Amino acid sequence: MSIEIGSKVQGKVTGITNFGAFVELPGGTTGLVHISEVADSYVKDVNDHLKVGDEVTVKVLSEKEGKIALSIKKAVDRPEGQSSYSQRPPRQGRDDRRGGGSRDFRSKGNFKPKESFEDKMAKFLKSSEENISSLKRNTEGKRGGRGGRRG
């Protein structure tokens, strides 16, 4: 039986790796469900979602040189316009700590024009020279000062 790209078929999980799961399809062929295609949510470990021997419905994504790419999450029918990402929880990042959901920090009155590369370099050079001169002042005192030897 030839496997058609885009078709949904029943298969049996025959092996699990850290990068996905191997699924035996009707006709004895085996395909791989990549870890990113196992579930709609983030999958850290395939073993949390699948076990060897599980019967799963998979969608055939592609077939190159005898290697068959499969997807479990794309085999699930969902209403038109609803993507797999809509079920993800909102990201926890800087925006959540600061309050408000807007990523546009300028709207809060914090607008600062972008600094040019030359301005950044000038600022870095100035602070670097200040740090070096401060370091030299501090080390001269520990060596007897001004390079003179004591006799």
C-alpha cells in the first residue's frame, strides 16, 4: 500500500528517541514523528506523550528517499482559522513582569531615540579611557608611586 502525502492513517508507535517517535504504518513502512509534531504544546520529552505500542492517528507530511515525515498534531481536525498556537499559554517574559501587555515601551513615555553606532563607540571609548586611567592611578600607589625607586 503506498502512502499518500496529506493522508491520515492509523499507526503504531514502535520506538521513541529524544528527537521523536517511529510509527509503523499500514503496509509495514515506518515513518518518523518529529518531537515538534507530537503535540500542540511544548514537548520536552516524547515519553511524556507517547509509549511504545500506542495506536496513533498521523498525517503524512512528506516522503523523501524512503523517509516518511509524520505529524500527530496536524492529524487532529480543528475549526478553520484556529491555529495550533492559539492553545499555547501566553509567554512569560519581560512584559508580564512590568505589567501591561504592550511591547511598545515608547508609549509609556520612555522614548529614547536609537543611538548611532558612532555614539555608542564614543561612549565606550570614553568610559574605557576613564577605567584605564583610574586603574593606573590605583596601581601606581602600590608600586611606590611615579616609578621612582627607593634606595
